[in-house]
Amino acid sequence: MRTSHVLPALLTAILPSTVHAVFRDEVNHLDYHHLLLGLPQPETTFFHRPRRDDRASLLYTLSDVGVVGAVNPSSGEVLWRQSLNSASNASEHDGVGVQAWDAVSGRNKFWVGFGGIVRDLEVMEMTEAEGGSRKDVLVLFEEGGDTVLRRLNPEDGSVVWEFREVSKDLPLQVSTNVEKVFVVSLKGVPGAYNLKVTVLDTLTGTRLDEMVLGAKADVHGKEDVMFVGANSAAPIVAWTDDARKTLWVNVLGTKTRQEFTLPDGTVAVEIHAPHLVQSDPHFLVHSKTPTGHRGEVFHIDLKTNAVSKAYSLPLLSGPGSFSTSSNGANVYFTRVTQDEVVLFSSQSHGVLGRWPLKTGDSRAAAVHGVSEVIKKAGSEDSYAVRAAVVTDSDNWVLIRNGEMAWSRLEGMTGGVAATFAEIPEGEDLARTLEHEAHSNPLEAYIHRLKRHIHDLKYLPDWIDRLPIRFMSSVLGKDVPSTAGKLARDSFGFHKLVILATKRGMLYGLDVGNNGKIVWNRRAFKIQKGTKWDVKGIQVHDTTGQVKILGAHNDFVVLKGDTGEIIDAKKPSPEATTQAAALVDTYSGQQLIRIGRGGKIGELPVYQAPRQTVVTHGADGELKGVVFVPNGTSSYESTAWSFTPPQGQRIINIASRPSHDSVASIGRVLGDRRVKYKYLNPNTLILAAIEDSTRTLTVYLLDTISGQILSASKYDGVDPTKPVECAMAENWFVCTFFGQYTLRDNTAQTLKGYQIVVSDLYESDEPNDRGPLGDAETYSSVDPIDVPTGGVIRPAVVSQAYVLGAPISALAVTQTRQGITSRQVLAYMPESHGIVGIPRVVLEPRRPVGRDPTPAEAEEGLIKYLPAIEMDPKSVITHEREVLGVQKIIATPAVVESTSLVFAYGIDVFGTRVAPSWLFDILGKGFNKVALVGTVVALALGVLLLAPMVRRKQINMRWSAPM
């Protein structure tokens, strides 16, 4: 089936624009984009000259969210980046292939897939090919319990040689020196490992030797192995005991280990060593204690392979970082503390350079980093140091000779929850208005009059700024009337977004000021290998407070405008919360916890939900829970339970947004008849899939009674790919990947991503309100209590479309009154953009196989075409590349035409969209100068001509005959 090119042309004719920020001068005015990489990992971040002739280095990193990229060290600008996967967590998984990029442009050179899991990768510093200019790649795999090492050609990824060992050992890392290759594995059982080193020939990959290091159970897990050196003259492997009291070091290729005592109170150890063959075989042991850190430098004798302690660096309080830099044979260690940057040589403890640390208002401490040391020409003792460090506030900063050159808020990656929040009014004003509301009219009037008289003191400043505001309005520029302070605007564009990340960080963004970061706070310190599992987030617009609930019985309450934490409880070891729900109670909206198995427990009467709460049961069923008052408390009672048919599993649930305004209860047809919408707020969409038959079933459930209002089945759906649904007003959409058999030709199938849209009406016939008629009230449980009543089901109109690209993270635009047409917002993971699909395209009533009649065209219906190509004009991110979007949220502005959109995941993106164009606000294209000029010219004309007209009239009266 061919895709017609008529659809984009029709959309262009029907919709002048599906997005507002499409003109280049509106970029960074209506939208904002935080282009991020993620937190750099210490073992995959380095300075590197991409070409031999280059004098300047670039900063390369592979982050903890699976993004590899290059950064300009001078400005902090991202030169290029590539996402390794859609799951986006490099620290929690290993790869299944090898991919290479050009260091200058970031273009892909090759990708080679293998059957196993990649455990380590090392670039050989020197090879025998082409005079040593070609740097082959060593890749360590685990394939079905076997240890496999492959040497790959860096040009095309072809295999030079392969080593395979059939064993149950756990491959850990690979290293090399000038002559040999070393494979380090863990031998034994979990909790009681030995280190095994296999020595291979560099040219052929044949086994030369094998040795087991240390006593049994020296190593409890791979986290005990601190370092495996690579590409140095004397690579080492270092490991500690579980109590971090003893450090063992082995020079790879030898069978002896050497033991060193760690300082008392050591809780963590890091090893820093050079990675160049020509560098001196020196390394530094970084010991961390609960209150401070210190460093010890060791030397290796290349003749005897003996390791000796050269000198110690003093114990300093507070956190700090060490990093290594090499220049020929010289090895330098850079220490970054809370107060200064210090440079040492590996030869002796003498300080080569010391710079006080100047980071402005930020007092964040360095956690880890990399550095580059340059010896200034013409001076024996003058050095320049730049260190790229990750701080404890999840920022990536570059420090140049003690001064902070730039800072990147990489901690914003890995967002797990976000919400819009109104900028809070002043507490005094809120208290005053509340006092006036509870006073009699006379007292309230007198109190308000006094308040207005008191506010006159701000009048001079307002008058001083009036010309600036006037000129800014005429020229179409932003008005800096708030002087950098948070303040609401009359259009509702200035709001806050509260973003929570998996690392326990919180951020406040001003969406009306180009997404500026207003504040950032650490809620909790999350242990490595775990993440902050946020289950719910709520904003109290009246108080300006934000409440966040986590899965481990943790919570945070903070002020939305400042980020000040009011109350908090740290996560417990055990996850006790399954979900969180925002419910209506007698004391207002409350965010309540839902425990494991869908249990909520007893609640005080004033905190008990007034509506049915839908939860997941312990056996995979869906339950409707109501609360029954019992004195001063309420207990939960299961009102209904829905269990999918045997073999089906629930994969997605969607419901109407909390703000879902409906402008009209019916849809006016072209012949002026009305189809009345089915506007039941107590409904949800449930998608369940049966893996054996590859069948997807979409249920529409009534949340009050648990009844099935409608059900649709779709065959050939791929259960390994995501299924997502979204719901708004009287319609819902679901997208999935499947293979569809054509009805008119069963021998032909269509495979691809599909989207199905369904409209709900009270009746199939226009001007018919269905069985309820004009009834003012209705109860979903009546048909159950009255056997002859039957179930009131909506009339469903559905249609399916084939998408030109996969989409995810579905959301629907929201406006204040619901008058503006809707858009379905979705993320396109392949092109890294966010698209807004107009509702007129996702219309199930589009005529099939014929052109629309004049009445249908007047209604806005266009001919049905089975394929939807993503029109570039519908991409609200335009030319921006937004990586790893996990969720999209929308909120209405004060003006009806506009909806605010925020997307988060790896990148952070926000914009304003106007699905029905701007009909209630003047755009930037409006010529205000011409308007003002015309008015001024007319006023001047009136002033100049008025005396002349008056004089002419007087003369005419005097000359008139008597």
C-alpha cells in the first residue's frame, strides 16, 4: 500500500500551523531545550586530541544514561553526542555489540553485533600493524557462560582473532601492555571468588599462561576489584577485602601479590594510574573516609615488578577528587578539594601548582573527575591545569587554574517525575485576601482601601518602568519587569516545573523564562546501583508546597518557589508503596499511598477518598476500592474486581487528565444535527495482551461499577514492543506494533506501528441522547441493582492508521476551557523529536474510499488515508534533537489558545503550542510599530487640521448672506 502525498497538503490547507514555534526568530523565545549528556562516569571520561596534528583536546564521556559525546572544554558546548540505547542506563546494563564513532564529527563508523554481552572494551595503544599507527580494539564478552575475547579492526569492526574459554568464570576486564594481553576473571562462586588472569599473545590471541591470584574468597564480588590497569608499561590489578582494611596489588603477568594496609576508617578506595605505555609506572590510591580523604602514591620497578610506596598526601577533611594526566613519561596527579586545586608530580610530593578554588556562589564538592596538565613553554615550574569534575550536586564543571570556566546541570537527566506549579502569590497577600473573605463587606472594603493606599509606595517604580514596558511591547521583546524575580503574568505563561530525578535530585524551572533553573536541591542521597522510585507528586497551588511520595515509604515536602525542604523522610530498605493516587477528600485533594497488593489501609475520615480508587491487586487483577466511614476513621472495601481472561496480562492503563475541560457536550455535524458525546469522568482505558496469540485487547471500564463498557481486539501485535494509550474528553488513542491482515485481501499483511483512535458517543444516531435521555442524574451501579435495566454503554466509532515512525510517551494538549482543538503529543525515538498530531487527522469518522461531502467538509472531515506521515511542520521540537524522552506533560495557560508542554527523560524540553493558532493574543508577527505610527499620525493630523477646519467654518458663517 502506497502512502499518498495528499495528506500533508490537506493538513497545510486546513491548519495554518499546527505549532507556534516554527519560525527561527521564535526559537528560544517560546521554547527551551536543555541539551544534556548525563553524569560522566569516571572510567569513561577523558581528554583526547582527536587528530595527531591537533593542538587542542576535546572532552569525551560515556554517561550513566548511555550517551556518548564530545564537549568543547573551552565553552562546555556539546559538539556531538549519540545515544546508545532507548533504555538509557549504561551503568545498569552491558552492551550486546560494538559501535565506533568518528572522534571529530561523531558519525558512526561501524556497528558489529555479537551473541554475547560485552563486559569490557580496551583500545590497544600500540599494535604491530602499519607501523603501530592502527589501534585495534579488544572486546571481552560473556557468551552463555563462556569467556570470549575478540580483537577487532578499528576501521570496519572485522575480527582479527578470537579467544574462547569454556568455563563458568565471570569475565571482568581486559588489559594489555606492549607484549601481552591479560584477561581478568572471577573464579569461584558468588561471595567467594579468586582472581584469575589469563595471558594471551598479542599477535594471535593464543593462551600463553594462566594464574590464580590470592587465597580463596579474597574477592566477594566485582565491586571489590578496584582497578585493572590498561595500556601501561606495567598494568596492575588491585582489590580490597570486604572491610576495606587491606589492599592487594598484582602486576599483571606475575604470580605474586603485594599487600598494603589502608588508612583506618576507609569506606571506599579508588585507583588512579596513567594509560600510556611511555608513562612512568606510577599509581595513586585514593582512600575515602566518612569525614575526609587522602592519597598515597606507589611506584613499580619494571625490572623486579616490585611495588613500593613513594609518598603520602595529607588527610584532608571533606570530600575531594584525584585525577591523572600524562605527558610523555611524566605523570601528574591533580587534587580538587573544597577550597583549592593542587598539582603534584608522581615522582615526589612537592607541589607543582596550587590555586584557590573559585566557584562563585556554588559550594559543591568534587566527587570524581579527569584533568589535563600543560607545561607552559619557556618555564620550568609553570603549569596550567584544567579539571572536569562531577560534584555532589550532580553538576559537571570545568575548573581552569582554580576558576570555574563552565558548569553543566547533567543531573537533570534521568527524570522520573515532573509537574507544573503556579508561582505562589505572596504570603502576606494570601493572608490578607483570606482575612477579607471572612470579614463583613464594610470591614473588607475599608481593609482593601487601606491596602491599596499602602501599595501606592510602589507607584513611582512602576511609572519609571512604564516607558521600558511600552517600548518592549511595541518592539515585541520580553519585558524584564520582574527584575529576575518569580512573578505570574497575565497570560499564564510563567509557571514552575518541579522535576525529580532518579539520583534523588530536585529542580525548579521557570518555564516562562526559557526554562531557567531557579533552584536545585538534593532530596536524598541514593546509593549507587539504585534509583529514586517516585510514585506520586502533588502541588498545592494555594500554599505553593510540593509533596513527593516514593516507593520506599519516603516523602519530601518543599516550597515550590525556593526548593526549601520543609519535611522529609529517607527511603527505607524495603519497597512498601506500589503507587500513589491524587484523590478528593473532605479536606481537599490529597496524595495517598497505595501499598503492595493494592492495600491502602485505614485513613482518618477527613483524609479518606470520596471517590472510587482503582488499584492493582496482588494477583494482577484491577480493583475498585471505596472507603466506608467507621467513627473517626474509614476502612477500605473492595467494590469490584476485574481480572483479565486467562493468558492476558495488563500492560497499560490510561485515564482522563485531572484537568480536562469540555467546551461542548455535543458535536455539531455539517447538517446541523448533533452527536452527543459520552462524557463519563469515571472511565479508564486498560490494554491487555495475550502473548501466545499475539492479541491485544483494549477495554473501556467504568471505575464506579467495574463494568466493561467496550472492548476491542487487535491481532498480530508484537508483545515485546511497548503499547501506550492516552485518553481525553470522549475519545482515546492506543499505539502498538503489529502485523495487520487486510480485510479485502487476506493474503496481504501490513506490518508496522499503528495508532487506533476511538470516539465515544451517547448514541449512534444524531440528536439522540441514548437510553438516559435528558436525565439529570445517573448511577453506574443502578443497572446492577435493577436487573431489567441493562448496562448503559456508549456508541464507539473507531479507526486505525499506520504510522510512518514509532511513537511513545503519549499525551494530549490541555487548554483552560477546552475550546481549542486537541493535539496528541508523542515522542519519536528514531528521529529524537516530539510531534503534535492534530485531532482532525486522528478522526475516526473520516470518510473511507470517497471524498467528503460538502456537509462533511464543512464539519472539518477529510478523506481517510490509512498512512500518517509525520509532517515536519507538526514537530514541535523543529530541528532540535531531544534525546530519551520518557514522559510528556501538558497544562493550560490563562489564554485559551495556548497549552504549555514539558518533556523529560535524558533531555529537558519545553514549549508553548497553539493547536488552533493564536486567536486571543497578538503574535510576534503583528506590526505594532505600524499600528502605533498610524495612530500617532492620525492624532497629529487631527491636531493640525482642527484649527484649519474651525477657521474655515467661522469664515463660512461670516460670509453667509444675512
